Amino acid sequence: MCYNSTYPNIATVMNSYFQLKSILLREERKKTMKTVGIIRKVDELGRVVLPVEMRRTLGIEERDPLEISMEGEMVILRKVQSNCAFCGGHKDLLEFNNKWVCCECRKEIMALDD
């Protein structure tokens, strides 16, 4: 396990980073969101079919998990990924504030406190 208790402020540093990143992503999303012009109906079970062009563009495959959330009056779908939020790695992941962080990135973040 990759953990060092000598750096108690790691949670504060990571929390600040993720809050800032979330704000920046939200602002960027507002700039890039546009109506594609495709209208789909919700079926009796509450399902909506995503157009194949969108799935291909976003890399959404059959059986991929999607996170469903709301922002104001918008419904947001996000592909769930199990990789490090910083480097994209897949080894030794730890979830922090709904983000995955690998051991190497945790070490680098803790070193920032020095």
C-alpha cells in the first residue's frame, strides 16, 4: 500500500486541486456544449438510446458504465473510467473525492508539501 502519514495535508491539497479542476471543466463544458439536433424519446422503462455517432466519438462501448448526474436542468452522462486523474495510469489506484489517484501521483502530491 502506498501511504505516508507524515503528510496530513494531502487531503487538503488534493481537495483544492479537484475543486479547481471541476470548476474549470464545468466552464469548459459550458463553452463546448451545443445542440446536435438529435431528438430521442424516453421509452416506458425510462431508457434513451444514444446515437452511434455520439458513442463512437466519445468512446462509449456496449456495457460501459455511465455516471448519470444533474446540473441545473441538464442531465449529464459521463463515462466512468478507472484510471488516475493525473497521469491516466491504472496501477494501485485509490479513490479520493470521486477521483482515482495512483500511488506515484500520490507520492508526487505529498512531495509538494515539502
